Amino acid sequence: MDEELLGGSGGSKSKISQMCTRISQSYQSLLDKTVPWKKVRWVFAILLILGFMGRIILAQGWYIVTYALGIYHLNLFIAFLTPKIDPAMDFDAEDNGPELPTRANEEFKPFIRRLPEFKFWYSVTKSTTIAVFCTFFECFNIPVFWPILVMYFLTLFCITMKRQIRHMIKYKYLPFTHGKPKYHTAETGEIQDI
């Protein structure tokens, strides 16, 4: 009799596990289908952020949630702009994979981001959704003097971006493909980004 009970509970655990696996696979399939739709994904993310900001303005609260979301988005943006292998920390350049060129006559090595574009979008969307969810609970509506948070965030943003731009200038990399020279291949005549 005990075996039947154990078998029954094991079966229900197995069914729950299978259901969770199916849901996870369906969710991953949906995410995979959005990969080619970069502009649509970012329009959705921006609309979600604007909706969140509208909720904050109309509700006149949850400023600490907004501040935390802004700091998190700033960290994501910095990771998006930073190369995967930071030249400032690369003491032993051999055997570390692709690296940024340091001289004009060096071989081209691609810019690989620390945080890829899709993961950046996914993290922004997920964190904004969580922030919207938090605005429905009064426990997250901590009273603060919001102009101080805005000034502190703007100061932090300016200092961080100044440091990032100096890093980009010092190590001569540009994390965007817009504005980079394009070259034609000799065989096919196709344009290739550098």
C-alpha cells in the first residue's frame, strides 16, 4: 500500500515536471521566434518603459522602484557597450580568444559584447515587467524626496558614461556598427562591415 502511495505521488510529480518542461519549452520557442525582429522587440520594450513611466507619473509614487530600475538599466547598458574581453584587464592576450586591434596593421578582430543585444533586450523587458508588477503593491511605495533620486541618477549616469567613453577612446573601439567603414570583397563584390 505504501508503494502505491509513493508511486502515485511520484507519478504526479512526474506530470508536474513534464508540464513545467512543456511550458519552459514553449516559452523558449516563443523567445527564439522573436530573435530576428530586433526593431519590433525594442519598440515593445520602449512602449513598456513608457507605460511604466506613465503609471509612475499618474500614481505619484513608487519612485524607489523607478530609481532601482534606472540603475539596473544603466548597468545593462554599460555591459552592452563593453567588450567581452576588456583590454584594460587583458594582461595575457594569448589564448583568450578574439581581441581588439591595438595597431592599424593588425588583423581585424570582431567586437564581441559582454552583454549581447538579445540578452540586453530580454533583461530590460523582464526588469521593466517586474517593476510594473511592483507598482501594484503598496509595500514598495516607500516615501522619498524624488528630486534627489533624479539628481543622483543623472550624476551617476554622467560619471559612468564619461568613464565608458574614455575607455572606448583609450582602447580605440566602437561598439556600434553604424559609421564604421565598409569594404568590398574581391571575389564577390559584397559589402562587409568591419
